[in-house]
Amino acid sequence: MFKQKSENNNSQEIGRNFSKYAHTYDKHAQLQKLMAKKLASFLPKDTPEQILEIGCGTGLFTKYLLAKPVKKIFINDISPEMITCLSLKISLPPYSQIIHGNAELLKFQKVDMIAANAVFQWFKNPRIVLGRLNSYIKANGSLIFSTFGPSTLSELRKIAPLESPVLLISKSEWCKWIEEAGFTVHLSAKESHKTFFPNTLSLLKSLQQIGAAPTQMTSPKILRQLIKDYDDICLTQQGVHANWELLYFSAINKQ
Ligand SMILES: C[S@@+](CC[C@H](N)C(=O)[O-])C[C@H]1O[C@@H](n2cnc3c(N)ncnc32)[C@H](O)[C@@H]1O
């Protein structure tokens, strides 16, 4: 969520980080829960028979998919620990199949819908991935996803000399890429959200507990300065605030 790290955008490292904090994810992922609820309203009226969920995590969005009368559901994540947490929490039906691995590289069988909640910001090449995902969706099938936009944690990214592999793309750019990949954008939405934390350190810790902290934390001296600078900008009577830009898309395969 911080400064874009162009080199060493290591997907294995991302998977390892999510695995490390999988057990604390649900407690801190309040925003992802909200996103899952809103993304569920983007589900097509006629439930697709075969669904692939990318980056299922601990199942915050999977539960909405499983509430529908689907015939087959593939659930994917790069982090084995996130999948383990999901399996402990949700009793997976016999028509579900777990696919562990990097969705940017995996080959999938064709489905009626691909869904992903709060995942695409972790992709190294989202524009290319959209084209690949299009080839795994049947004609007139759908792609629905949510992600974070460029205003997300803007204050923190402005002042923090930290790096992260997260890519924050604007809604209009996503729409352009979705169309270029062979889809028609059916619905899109942008929401601004503010969250409050008792102090800057608790904000940073919370990011860490959902596996979204910068890949390289900084020295104690720089961290102290960062906390001071962030308090100067974002401290309110309710604690420090953080701004989030939430993006939602639903698209139909044009073929
Ligand atoms: C912010 S979490 C969202 C999890 C879940 N979708 C939710 O709504 O809570 C991002 C998830 O994407 C997974 N992920 C990140 N990059 C991935 C990739 N290249 N392929 C598959 N999963 C990936 C992470 O392991 C993590 O579980």
C-alpha cells in the first residue's frame, strides 16, 4: 500500500507474508469484510454454475459464493495458510476444489464466473492477468472483483519512505484495461472510506496483521519520524485516520 516497489516484486514473498499473518487476518480485515459484502451485490442474478475465486484468503467472500446454488467452485490462493484458515472456518462442500498457487501463472479450466475480493492490487501485471483470465471465462460469463484505488493510504504513502509491491490503479484505468482484455464493463463503483486507529503505530500494526505491511520495515529512527509526521497530519480526537479508496467492477466476457 506504500511506494511502488518495481524490482523484486516477489509473489512468493507475498504468499509467505499472508501465510505468516493468516491467523490474525480476520480480526483486522474489517475493510475487506465490508468490501466482500458490497462485492456480493455485484453477483449476477442468475447464479453461474461454475465459479473460480482467486485469492480466497480466509473465505470472507467465499461464504457469499457458497450461499448460492453453484455446481462447482474452485478456490485459489497463493498462501497455503490462508487456505488452511478458510478450511477450518468453512465446511467446504464436495463440489468445491482448492487450487493452491499464483493465479498470475496458473492455468485454470473455463468457468462461468471469476471473482476476487481485495486481491488484484497484489498482482505484478494486472493488465496482462485480465487478458489471461478472459480466456478462462466462457462466452458471456462474468468477472467481478474489488480492489484499492490510488487514494488509499495516500497520507501514509506521501510521508513514508517504505516500499510495497501493491499496485494502486485508478478506476478509469481499470475500466480501460478490462475493455482491452475482451470484456464489457457492466458495473463499476468507487467508494471512499475512513478508518480510525488509536495511534499511528496501531495503524501500521494492523496493516501488518492482514499481511499488507511494507515488505521492508524501516529503522526505528525513521519509524519514529514517520509516526510523528503521520500524527501531525492525521491525528484527530478519534485517533489517527486512514483513507481508503475502494473500487468494484463487474464485467462480461464479450466473445
Ligand atoms: C487482502 S487478502 C483478501 C482475501 C480474501 N479475498 C478476502 O476477501 O478477505 C489478499 C489475498 O490474495 C492472495 N494473493 C495475493 N497474490 C496472489 C496471487 N498472485 N495469486 C493468488 N492469490 C494471491 C493472498 O494470499 C491473500 O489471501
